[in-house]
Amino acid sequence: MTILQALDRYYDRMAARGEAEEAGTSREKIGLCVCIASDGAVSEIIDLHERSGRKAQPRLLAVPAAVKRTVAILPNRLWDKTAYALGRTAGAGSRTGQEHAAFKALHRDLLAGTNDPGLVALLRFIETWDPADLDRFPHALAALDANVVFRLGDERAFLHEREAARTLLAGAVASTSAQIGTTCLVTGTTASAARLHPTIKGVAGAQSSGAALVSFNLDAFTSNGKVQGDNAPVSEAAAARYGEALNRMLDRGSPNRLARSIGDATVVFWADITEAVKEHAARATEDWFAAMLDPPPSDAGEAAKIGDRLDQVARGRPVAEAIPDVVPGTRFHVLGLAPNAARLSVRYWLDDSFESFAIRLAAHHAALRIEPLSKDWGGAPSIARLLVKTTALGEKFENIPPLLAGEVARAVLGGGPYPRTWLAAIVTRLRAGDRPTGWHAAALRAGLTRGSLSTGDIPVSLAKDDPHPAYQLGRLFAALETAQRLALGRVNATIRDRYFGAASATPAGVFPLLLRGAQSHVGKLRKEGKDGWIEREIAEIVAHLPSSLPRSLRLEAQGRFAIGYYHQREAQFAGRPALKAQVEAEADAGTEGENGDV
């Protein structure tokens, strides 16, 4: 099923819920309502902004479908921004006079001959209104460039909602429609093709005025001399339906939209309605998908519940048993959209059964399993929260590389291997000075277990007999660091701060130096008659190493090194909670104390 066909079907769900807008309308952000008297005079201008937290948001209203503007001056019918409707703008406004004149000319033609009191009042308004009169309404001046609708006096309905206006607009649209029928690629019916497809709003980073999902703006994109929409004929009705469906899913707060973008991709998702899958089941399926893909970070109980469901699925329990309210065979769709100037790019489009998506998310959850859990790691987080830790500048979501985000999302949702670039990004952060934590180990384990160059099973918890030298070298590095901590206490820079990157990449050149330094640390502890366990731990690890250390470690081996380091550091204090707390407190204390000489 294509994207447009799936969106067209979702429109039917919206219509069944009574949420679909009428044909020929679009939902727009409206900030002001101009109340006009029967003689065209403005009696009041009402601020329609609604408070949402600290910021006032314009109200979303169904209005006559917005025109698509590029550089041309094109007014909307019965509504528009203040530059067109009132002749005032907040900026320099070099074209404001022309825009206002175009708005008046359009409505002179549109309303000519009408006898509806509200439309007659609007006609008189455009003949008598002076843009300077807006100075009488200071609150409106503060909202310049907002969209404006009109109302007759104190009536509740707006002018565009009057029956006479609906009839007038329907006739105007019909007179401009193409008369030559073609086969619609969405519905298969014969109808006039939409010349311009609807504007899509709500994609993070895209133009605030909206962007096109389907468009042809260069000759290279056309064929056989066809113009614009004729290159991919979609009927005007189908175009309006898919545009309405996608715009509603992209609304702020929509349950069909991930709250946080994955990289530069805004993600929407939905289920199909069938004879077996009713509305409530489809909604429950969507809610479960959102929760599994982005567990709530602030609700530990809910996150644990979701993790338990995923564990059950990963162990082979049928999805319908593990996840309540889900009907087997429910068709599910995931669409990731990224900004691309005045257009939208499809980062990924996945169409499969909900069971398939649930199994893949469970496999993702299982791949990230690591023990013991550290304080920074509570399980499988969202893709975005995983990726943000690979960013170099302050862990900001906007700094996530878009291509990396798309590759990881496709791997998680499509069940393919994780990209090697993700593994490289994690290792790079470690080499740049990140303190290895639970999320590093979990993400590295996932990347190695199910990477493009899979290196076999990676232990979930400490594996003292693991045969891989890189894993044992990571363990050894953690034990040597602990010996330094126990012998010297708080230091300016530990061996981890100074040598982690070099030790994980070129062990043969670094570990001889570290082992010589460790002899003095262990000797100091031996003289003081304490912490002999760390000497035995070092000896046990060394016994697992080959006689000749590797001169260099490849990327995958560096990942194993970091996992071995994490496992050893977390597990070596088993049964010694007070000592662990002391060492961790010293590690977190900062830069006071002795120097960090090896």
C-alpha cells in the first residue's frame, strides 16, 4: 500500500469519528476576528489566541482551503493574514499595499450580486476600510501578521460558515476545476487531477506556512510534457483527503505523532480499520506503539510495565497475549517526514502488521539489555534519547545527525542491522572523554550483536571466561583504575581520563605502562594490609589474556573493550557496597587531591 492510499484510508477513520473537515476547507491558525456592522464599519476586533502554558497559541479553525503561495500575490477567500485582509504588517511590508488590493479585488468579484447580509457587510467593509484605522485597536497591532476571519456583529458564526458563503465558495471551486478526467493513482477512479497538492504543516523544521509532499517544480521532474500534478495524477478529492488526514496527525498534541522527533524526522503512525479491527482497538494499538517506541522517562512504573511486555514478546509469547486490546493482523503504518526547503522528504515509510512492529521493538529492547543496570540506565529508551547521547555538543536533540537517526530508526522499526555509524559514534564519544556508563554499554552491545558486521554474542553481564581479548582488556583496564583509586584516593586525572582512548585502540602500546604503574598501587595496598582482592582480580584477568597483546583493535573490538570495562567496574564491588560508594564518590568529586600519575 502506498503512503497516499494509507492516508486516504485514515481519512475514513476521521470521518467516522466526525473529525474530518468538509471538502474545500483546511484548518488554519487564526489569531483575530474582525466584527463588522451591516454598513461595513468595524465594531470590534477579537483576539482568538488561546493560552497554552506561557505562550498564547492561535486557534485552529476550519476555513476555506488555503491557496498555495510562492512568490505570487494570491489572497484567500473570506480570511487571510493581516497584510492581505487589513493592509497592515509588522515588517517592512514592501508589497502590503498590493496584497491588500488583491484581497479587495478578489472579494469584489466573489461577492458581486450577493444579497446575504453578512457578505454584503464584508463587501462594504473592503470599500470603506482604511488600514490606518487599525490603530484604534492596540491589541490587534500586537498580533500583526496573524490570520484574520470576519463576523457580522455579535453573531456566533464566522462569515465563511454562513450558508450563502458555502454555496458561493462551492461554485467558485467548481468553476476552476479541470474538466478532463484521468485515472486517480490513489482511488483508481476517473476524475480531474489536482494541479497542486495540499500543503502539509506541522513537520518540525519545515516552513511554518507548510510544505509539499507531492510537487513538481523543475522540468527534470516532469514527463511527456505534463505540468505539475498531471505527472502523478491524484484526484482533487483524494488529494484533499490525504492532506487533511496527514495534517491532523501532525497537529501538536496528536496521539498519532511522536512527541519528540527522531533526528530531523517527524514521525506519525496509524492503524487501519477493518471488520475485525474497530476504532477502539485501532486506538489502543496506536497507544501501545507510541509507548513502546518512546517509553515515558518520568514514569518509572509505566516504563517498567512496557519493558515487561516487550520482554514477554522477546521470549516468544504471542503479541495478542502480551499486549492487551490488540487484534491479530492489525495493519500498521509508520511515516517519518523530514524538512527539505519548501518540500518534505520521506525519511522512511514502513507498512506491516502491528505484530511485526512489536516483535522488532521487543528485539531492540532485548539487544539493549545490560546488567547490572546503572543509575543512568533504566532500560530501553526512545530512539531519540539513545541517539542524543552520541552528539558532540551538549546532548541536544537538534544536534542528532539526520542520516544516522534515519538509519537507526529503520533498523529498529524494520528489523535490520544497526548501522556501523552508530557504533562509531558511541566509540568516538568514549574516546573524546565520556565516562563509560550503562547506556554506552547497552548501545554498544546492541550495535555489536545486531550490527552490519555482527561479531557474535555479547555477554549481558560480567563473563569472566569470555574468550575475546578486547573484552578481557576492558576488564583489566577497569581493575587497574580501581587499584589506582584504592591506593591514591581522589586524584586530578585517573588512568581512565588519560589513557582510555589509547588503551582501547592500541593496547600493546599502553598496557605495559599501566601494568608497571599498577605494581606500585598494589604494593602500597599490600603494605597497608588492605584490599588484596583487587590484586587477585588483576591476576585472574591477566591469566585470560594472550601472551602477546594486540597492537591495535578494530572498531568492533573497541566496543567489546568498553563493555568489558563496564561489566568489571560494576561487578567488582559485589558484596562491597560501602567501598563502591566511596570509590564512586571520589570519582565524582572533581579535581581536588593528589595528581594522577601512573
